Amino acid sequence: MTSETVDASSSTSSSSGSHAFLWKKALFGAVIAIVTAFYLGTKVPRRSLSLDEASPNSGDLLTAHKLLSHTLAKEAQLKFLHILRKATFRKHEQELERLMVVIYKTSAQRNKELQNYYWALDPPIDLSLAPESKVGDAIQYQAETKGTLEMTMPNLLSQFDARFYFLQSQATRMIAAIAKAGADIETNTERKKFLLDMVNEYESLRDELVRAVTTAIECEDSYEES
């Protein structure tokens, strides 16, 4: 065997060894990359639900959550009306006072849960991405303004109880309707259940309001007959 043959053979063997080493190195790197991706996959930053992602209904879903949170916040403000009535020594019928307290406490708690926990679930809810609706905002503003006036204007105070029952029957039905609309297009299972539970809760509150009015009417009829 000539020296040229030995050199060629040695060169070929060295080249094959080098290729095998590079191939093994590449395979090892790929395995490491797959394993790393598997273990770190859950740590990928979550994206906020936007109009172009997650669902064709995501814009409607953001709007539903925006309306729901806003309405709950307004209902929670019944607390200040309750304090004002007490401060001016205007007593409520016992059942009306109980319902007023239940409604504002429940609304404040549900809004807090929504904002502090349920909106953080995947995909997270970011109200800054909700589409604007000038007409919707104007309608909501007018309804809220008129409702506030009905509850606070001095010349209407003699009708406070009746107006309270009427307005709160509308408000609790509205919250239930918004929550149901949101649940129908909600993509997160836990958040969907929360919304459906809220539907049942506010429908029950509305039923209590209706029963209170019915009882008041029956008592009035009995008084007139006697």
C-alpha cells in the first residue's frame, strides 16, 4: 500500500468521523430544543383577546364584558343612595331595604371577582381593546341619568319605593341578559360558568323584586277592603 493510499484512507476516515460528530451534535441540539420547548411551553406570554384573535366573536365578547362591568359598578353605587336615605332619616320598607343591600353588595362583589380573577384567565380580557360605540354609550348614559334623577329628585321621593322596584327590576334583568349574551360566546370554560351563574343569580334577584311588589299590592288591596 502506497503512502498516497494511506493518506487518502486516513483523510476519508477523518472526514467521515467529522460528519458523524456534526450530525450527532445537530441531533442532540434538536432534542434539547424540543425538550426545552415542552417544559417552557406553558410559560409563553399570554395574549390579550383582540378583535382579530381567538374567535370571530371576540369583539362582541369584549363589549359584553365592558357593559357587564359598567352595569355592575352602577348597581354597586346603590350603597351611596342607601347611606343618603339613612342620613336624611327616610326609612325604607323592610323588604325594600334588604333587597337594596343585597343588590349593591352582590354587584360590587361580582364586579371585583370579574376584574381581579376572571379577566386574567386565558385568553385574558383587555377592555382597552373593546370596540367603541358612541350610540350605545349615549343610550346607556341617558338611561343611567334618568334613573338617578328618579331616585333622588325631591318631588319624586313620595314614589321612591315604587320607582326603586321598577328600576331595579329592569337593572337586574339587564345584567342577566348581558351575562347570558357574554356566556354564549365565551371561549373560557371557567369564565363561561361564572357568567351563567350570574344569570341565575340576577334572575333570582329580579324574582324577589317582583314578589315584593306583588306582596305590597296585595297588602294595599287588603287595607282598602277593610
